[in-house]
Amino acid sequence: MASTTTPLDSPPAPPAPSGRPRSTGRVGDKIFIGLSRGSGILLLVIMASIAVFLSYRAVLAISKDEGNFLTTLDWNPAGDPPVFGIAVLLFGTVVSSVIAMVIAVPVAVGIALFISHYAPRKLAAPLGYVIDLLAAVPSIVYGIWGALVLVPYLEGLNLWLDQFFGWTYVFEKTEVGIARSLFTVGILLAIMILPIVTSVSREVFLQVPKTNEEAALALGATRWEVVRLSVLPFGRSGIISASMLGLGRALGETMAVATVLSPSFLISLHVLNPGGGTFAQNIAAKFGEADEFGRDALIASGLVLFVLTLLVNGAARLIIARRKEYSGATA
């Protein structure tokens, strides 16, 4: 009589087919890949189109410029002959942005460390929300506040800096006037980029592996030693990237700077003196009254700002790429 027992090593029964054909998933993957690739290509096309437009209009203007576009201190494209240059604008943009970075970055890192590692949970969450909301305040609101509140109250600070630090030449005030200077612009820009740098730095600090902090505490490290030895080394690339993002906004800020600054085409290392100019402020102030050639000249200055911003953002991306283990690329 034949045995009816089932072998113990018989293969398992095949799984029941799911109701969706396998080809449907492949079609979805192809559509998703196509949309992603198309979005990336579209972005590159838009950036290239902007660059071509700015370059074409800039060449038309620079070819008729009787001065040196890089070193001329005057801006008179409507003159006969037309003479204009970006020396003052480049100087003002860089100086005001550097002042903003020197003030904002240390304060932003300190706030981010306080929220992520020192503040109680009940205080950290509301404080984080307030910082995030500050990044959404329109530029014109900052500008009005700067013109009505910041400028009058900085008169005393300017006199104090001139009295005690005038020997540095930079903080020597040689002209009488209200505080509509590059130093005031730098302080206003620092307030504006503070939420951006703080938010990004805070998120980076919150991603520090808890095992690193717990190991340092187990070895007897203090809270500051944990921050110095575990948190800051981990978040170094994130801090630099956050600073670059803030710098990008500072370089291109328009309305707030135009509201606070008294423009003049004069380069002076005395940052407390009224006057100066930036790319964005000059474009906003002169675009409406300029003729077609004057607009081409302004577009040429915009091309310089465009290249400068791309260089800043590219530097940030290179810093992130050099430390992929901290950027999430290997996750």
C-alpha cells in the first residue's frame, strides 16, 4: 500500500497573487523617474535662460560704457558719454554682508545650542516656533522698523564706537549725519538672517547621535565639553552651510536696505559714515526712472550679483559634499 505521508522538505506553497499586476509598479517607477529628471532639466534650463538673458543685456551695456565697469566709482548711464561702474556697489554689498555675518552667526549658533541642548522642553518648542516665524516676516517690515526705530537709536552707539574705537579707522566717524550707513545696514541684515542660520543650525544639532553625547557624559565631561567635543564637530559643516544660506539672503536683500541706507557713490572704509550702496538697492532705486540703456546697465550689475550668489551657494554645496557623513548622503 502506497504511503500517503507528505515529505517534510516539500517546498512552501506560492504566495497568493496581489490584485495589482507587477507591470503597474514598473510603469509608476518610470513615470516618477521621468518627472524627476524632467524637473531637474527644467530647473537647469531656467537657470541657463536667466544667465543668457543677463549676459546678453549686460554685453549691450558694457560695450557702450566709457568707464571701467569694474573700477569706476560713478553711475551715470544716461550721460553723454555714458559712464558707470560697480566698484561702489560691490564694496557696499560685501562690507554690509560681512558685518551681518560677523554679528549674526555667533548669536545664531548660541541660540541654536540653547534650544537644542540647554533649554527645557517647554521653553525650547515655543522659542523654536518664534525663531521660525521671524524668517517669514516681509523685508519691507524689517525696513520700516529699521528706518523708524533702528536708525535713531544707533546714533548713541555710533558716537560710542567713534569715541572708544575710532583709532581703528574703520569705526572713526568723520561725517555728521544720521546713522544711515553700511554699519546700520549690516546690523539690520544680521537681524534678518538670524532666523535662517538659527533654524538650520538647530536642526543639525538635533541630529547629533545621542550615543556620542552619552559616552562623553559617562566619561565625566561637563555639558560645555559635550557641546565642544561632540556637538560642534558634528555640526560644523551644517553651521557653515547655514551661514552660506544667510549670506545669500544678505547679498540680495533689497527693500530693507533701500529703506535704511542713504545711497552715495563713494567708497569709504569709515563704516559709520552715511552713504554707500549695494547691488539690489541700486537696482530698486533706479530701475523705474531708467531708460532702456540704463536698464541694461542695471541688468549688468544684476549679472554680477547673480554670479556672486551662485558662487556662495556653490561653496555651500562643496562644503556639504566634502562631509557626506554629516549631510545625510550616506543614510
